[in-house]
Amino acid sequence: MSTISSEALGYLRDDVRARWRVLDPLLPEPAPLPAGCGADLVVPGAGGAVRAAGWCRHWAGQPDSLDITWGAARQYELTALVAGPDVRQGLDELLSRWREHLAELPDAAASDCAAVVTWPSRDVAGALPLVRHGLTPLAVIAARDARARRAPAQATQLPPGLRVRRAAPSDIDVVVALGMEVIRFDANFGGVTERTSSESAMRQEMEGLLSHRQPWVWLAERDGEPVGMLAAERPERARWIAPMAGLAPVAYLQEMGVWAGQRGTGTGAAMAAELHRETAEAGVPLILLHYAQVNPLSAPFWSRQGYRPLWTIWEAWPPGAVR
Ligand SMILES: CC(C)(COP(=O)(O)OP(=O)(O)OC[C@H]1O[C@@H](n2cnc3c(N)ncnc32)[C@H](O)[C@@H]1OP(=O)(O)O)[C@@H](O)C(=O)NCCC(=O)NCCS
């Protein structure tokens, strides 16, 4: 069992809260702690204080869910609280303890299984220990804070022949096909796996989004042919990710893809402009999305659209690869 008194935990949370507030105003309060698996992940400090504490959650995805497309089928997720000023050392010691726990797991060497740490992107003191312990920064949760952006003075001109329209339930086939294109492209970068169930799971997700009266799903058409798709969750559907940010309400940009031969001609920007306009009209200040850290198309694209890293997701497949 983790041996941390509520008093020591209170000090640790206060320390983390104070550091995060300075580092990144979009971070939330340090998360309510998960139940964890009971592994002892407490790094003691001087005089009864705690330098760092972690909670390891053991997670298994539903075989028919899209979750196991976006990540490993089984995951060991570390929630880490590390006190300053020496965050590097505190996290290093915590990761050493976690490694011992992971090494004892029956699936420590299973290939469809990952150890995962979601760490604030701007808390850069954590990067070195994570690298040294064998974790790779696979993905980013990026945030776009509309309060920090000025609305364009006039509607941006669409490229010739391009039209962006809201998708309807009858568009489901092309919406799913473009969603699968995103999965296949992202599968190049290590965190995403196309499964036999991916397409049916994608269909179910997209049918859910399209069932809204005014879905935040758009299709771009060039000369009448669909060339791109953007799908986002309204705040009532994006509650699962809202605790990752200190600003609310939150929309979540779930998918965006443009057919390979059509990229780089302004289609993505035109669809993103629709989402940004409607979120602004709905009074939604924050949009979150995931992108693969080394996707050479998405990272610069989202940056130009006003998104920046909030959390970095570090992973080791299999969990026994944490060293
Ligand atoms: C990310 C993506 C949706 C962007 O759509 P897009 O229609 O290519 O975007 P745009 O044309 O509006 O903008 C792309 C920018 O990259 C530039 N670019 C240059 N060469 C490019 C190329 N070979 N391919 C794509 N973009 C290129 C464009 O000029 C443009 O720059 P600008 O904004 O300074 O003009 C698209 O690249 C894509 O479908 N990628 C594969 C799937 C993916 O990565 N999805 C995102 C997952 S988070």
C-alpha cells in the first residue's frame, strides 16, 4: 500500500499546484488521485515530507472500443505528483520504484501493453528522467485558448473549388473512410494500431456525433467530391477530457483528415475555421486535441491554428521496457 498521510499528500499537492500555476495557466488543479493498484510508490523526503508519490492504474480497453486503436489494449498509467525544487531527482526516484512494480507484472513483456505517463508539457524538468527511464514522448494533448486569439477581421477566402459544409447522418460512409485515413496515417508513429474492430468502432463514434441536431462535423468538398473531414465533440460529450484543463467548457477535436493527394491546399485550415467559429459562438473557450508527437503534418498545422502542447504522453511498450 502507498504509505502517505493525508497531511503529507496535502503539502505535496500544494507544491505541485503552485509550480503548475507558474508553468502553465491552462493546467488544471492536480487531479483527484485515482484509487491506484496499491503499489508502494512513495519517495520519502527529509523530516517526514514526501518528495514524490505515484498511483498506478491498471487499465484494459474494451475489445470493440476505439480506445484500443488510439493506444495499447492494456495500459499501466502512472499519476505522478513530484515536489520541487528538484523535480528531476524526485521523478527519477519515483520512476525507479514504478519500474520495479512494472517488472513484476505478468504482462511486463506483452507487446500490446504499455506503461503510460501523462506529464505537463511545460514542466520540462520531467523530460530527462522520462527519457532516461526508457519512455518515449508519443503524443501530445494540445490546447487552443480562444481568449488568447483575435477573431479574423473578415472571413478567410476559401481556396477555389472548395466548399465546407456541415456533415449529416447520410454522410457516415465518407466520414468513416476519412476517419480511417487518419488512423492509418497516425499508425506510422507508434502509438496507434489499426484493429479489426477499428472501422466498426469508428462508425459507432461518428454515428453518435452525427446524431446531434447540429453536429460539429464538417466535410470539405472540392468540385463536389469530399476531400476532408473534421469531427469534434461538443462540451457535453467531451466531459471525459475536461479535467485535463483548468478552463471550461472544453470541446474536443476528435478527428481531422484530408485525402493524401489533396493536402497542403488550405482544406484543413478551412475546416478548422468552421469549428473555431462555432465554438466561439457557443462560448466555448477551449479546444483540446491529441496529435502524434512526430506526425510531421499535424504538429506544425495545429501550431499555426493556435494550438500548443498542454500535456505530453510518454509511453513504453511493453511496460517492462521501462528501465
Ligand atoms: C493535418 C491535415 C488534416 C492538414 O490538412 P491540410 O488540408 O493539408 O491543411 P492545410 O492545407 O490547410 O495546411 C497545411 C499546411 O502545410 C503546408 N504544406 C506544405 N507541404 C505540404 C504537404 N506536402 N502536405 C501537407 N501540407 C503541406 C501547407 O502549405 C499549409 O501551410 P500554410 O498553412 O502555411 O499554408 C492533413 O495534413 C492530413 O490529413 N494529415 C494526415 C492525417 C493527420 O495527420 N491528421 C491529423 C491528426 S491529429
